[in-house]
Amino acid sequence: MDKFGLQMCFRECEAYGACLSINYNRRHLVCELNNGWKNSTLSLINDSDYVYKEILRPANKTCGAVTCNSYSKCVRSAFGNSVCIPVVILQVRLVNGSHNGEGRVEVLYNNVWGTVCDDNWTIRNAQVVCRMLGYKKSANATASAYFGQGNGQIWMDDVNCIGNETILTDCQFLGFGIHNCVHAEDVGVICQ
């Protein structure tokens, strides 16, 4: 079972703040959210390929005069104002490998899959990616489009992980879409 995908589905549901239930398809790794408060025609799916869950009460926390859900950060400005900043929901997949545990790293941001550039790409970064995908043993980092070149968006560059992060966005990087790369520099990982 894809525990990370299910976890991200729960996080995405809570991040929206108006999510009543989720259907998570374990076979196709698809997260479906029921966001309607009244007269919703969406229902929970119950079969062997799905995990389903009703969200009765999202976990909220106070942030000055506002309330943030559990997957947002409370940021206070120097002027005393408080705002809730959503935590980025990041999904990752491996493409073009010979088995599920290896391939080119692609991340989903703003509903668009894109690649990661190999500037400063190390085994510590690979460990975080493999951990996100549920692998607990060793990881190897590849560079220079070892698993083939992607196309379209390059989302991350100069990723610098310590190695114990839970998710790739916990590591330092330039910011989504900020890079000086071409797809010949796409990274990959080999997880065990």
C-alpha cells in the first residue's frame, strides 16, 4: 500500500479546510476529495482498491485573530498581523526505471509534473525521495538524466537536504520553477 500517497491525501484534505471525506485509490494512486458541505452527490467508495475516510472535524489552531488548519503555518508579521500560509502538498514519482524503486525523479506542483535539476544533487537528497516513497534502506543518487530526459517544467534546483527530512520541500532549494538547468541535468534515484 502506498502509505505516502494516502498520507498526502489526508494532508491535502485538511489543507483545504472544507473537505468532508476522501477516497484514495490504492491501485491508481488517485486522491479524490469531497469538499461540498451541503447536498453533495459525492459518496465514499468502498471496494478493495480504495481506502476511504470521513473527516468529521479538521484539526485547527489559533493564529492571532485567525484560525489555521493543521497543515498550514501561522506567520506573524512585524506589524502584529497573523496569516495562515498553506503547507505545500508535494507528491513525487519515479519514471523510466526498470522497477518501481528507481527512475527519474518527478514532483507534482500546481497539478503539473516536473523534474529536478542535478546541481548539488547528493545521496542525502536521494534518501529523502526514497523515504517519501516508503523505502527504508539505502539510496543512490543519479545525475545527468541517467534515467532519460524529462520534458516540460523543471521544478527544483540546488536541492540541499541534510538527509533526515520527511519531504523534499523540507530541504533548501531555490524555489519552485527557479533554475538554470536543462533536462539533460534531470536527477534520478535508486531505492532499496
